[in-house]
Amino acid sequence: AAKTKDEDKLYKRDGVLYSTILSPPETMDKLKDLEVRDDDVVLVAYPKCGFNWVVAVLRKIMNASTGKNEAPPERPPLVEFLPPDVQQTLSEMPSRRLLGTHLHPDNMPASFFSRKPKILVIFRNPKDTLVSYFHFMNKNPVLPSAEPWDKFYSDFMSGEVPWGSYFDHALAWEKLIDDPKVMIVMYEELKQNLPEEVKKISEFFGFPLTEEQVNSIAEQSTFRAMLETSNKSHGNLGSVFFRKGEVGDWKNLFSEDQSKQMDEVFHSKMAGTKLGAQMNT
Ligand code: A3P
């Protein structure tokens, strides 16, 4: 990865940027055939909305409830990171599988919607998502540097970042917000009341837990607890994936004008929507 030049680290497919190293065209081509099962546990999140956090929560929920969890061997377990031969082995994996993706619903394999598994979607306020993305791009060797900040800010606003536009993702999930097979949870809600959200998530997927199990999972899933074990879970990228874990860090990078512009764009796209009402900029 270090040897790949920054300008070669991303490529465009159907108008969206992807990682050349992690999601090359052959991986994306093969993904179209992915056979999703109706009992799969599916986690979807736009990058930097807390995917790795909730993956860990889901693994713990599945372990506590069934004594096991089945997930693709990749870290993080995103289907678009699985090389074709690994995608092939997914069909031999016992149920219930944990499958994740950062893909826009339009670009997710069709069987995610025809087989109708339950899908948990994580969102986070767009300003903190952008700031988290900026730091992540700068520290992750498979992605190009995001410097300077003002350029990355405008790239994010126009969707010229890996996996595309935050707002396109939000508007696509907004359309599915009343689908009983879809549950949308905010990063900020997880921060505010983790035990309650752990309980809701476990009930949504049908993994009954005792109150003691819920509380223990929440305690093991705080930012601090996850940072401590991040070397084990994420190798030398531990502190890159678990950077700060706070609400409102955007204030350290956004100019007043950028904040105002983001509020306006957010309002023009999301005003009057149910999802917009759950999000705070
Ligand atoms: P920051 O960069 O703001 O710290 P993803 O997993 O989707 O890449 O999201 C990464 C973001 O989630 C990072 O945000 C990371 O710190 C945060 N995060 C990870 N685990 C967390 C936890 N247990 N509690 C709060 N935030 C967490």
C-alpha cells in the first residue's frame, strides 16, 4: 500500500470513488453475485459513522446469545473488501452471518433487497463524519492524504470521496426508514445511551439478552475499552480507527463559513425528512 502513489489509490466506478487496493474492479464485479440470506445480520454505514464500533457490539451480542459469531475474515468485515475467492467461501459459512458494507444501497448486491434480511444502518452527524474522515484518510496508508482541509471539505460536500456522497446515502436510507426490516441508529444515540441501544439492536435482530448481558456488552464497548483492545482487533491501525470518539469534534476544524454552508446544504437536502429530524449538524 505504501508503494502505491496517492493518485493511484482511488478509482471511479459508476461515478463513485473506491479504494484500488481494497475494492478493485474484480472484487466489485464478483460482488454482484453475492447471495444474501434472509437471516443474515447486516450492518450498513457510510464511512466514519461508527461501523467498527457497531461491528464489535454485534459480535458481542451474537456471542452472548448464541456462543458464536460468523463474519468474513476481513477486518473490518466489509463485503466490498473480500477478494473473489473469499466471497466464494461465504456460501459455506453457517448462519447467522454478520455482513457489513459502506456501499450506497443502489450499489449493494441486489440480494440484500430481494432476500430481505434485517439491516441496521448507522448514521452520524455529517460534520463529525467529515472530520473523522479527514483524519482517517491522512493516517490510513491505503487511502490518499486528504490535505489540505479546505480541499477535503469541498470534496466531501460534492461526494468526491471514497464511497461517494454522505447526502446521497442519507437520502437513499430515508426512503427505507419505515421498512420494518430496516433500523437506523445514530452515532450520537449510541454515545448517549449505549445500554439502551445495545438492547434495541439485539431485539431487532432477535438475539435475546439478559439485562446483565446488555450492561456488560455496553461496558466493553465504550471508546476507552475499545481503544485499549484496538491493537488486538485492528493491529497497528488501532489508534487510527479509534481516534477520539467524541461528538462535536468538528468545531476544531470547521470555519464559521463551512459550518454555515454545511447547515444550508443539510437543510436543503434533509429538511422535512424523518432521518433529517434524527440528525443534528
Ligand atoms: P473519530 O475519528 O471522530 O474518533 P468507522 O468505524 O465507521 O470508521 O468510524 C470511526 C469513528 O467511530 C471514529 O471517530 C472512532 O473513534 C469512532 N468510534 C469507534 N469506536 C467508538 C466507541 N466505542 N465509542 C465512540 N466512538 C467510537
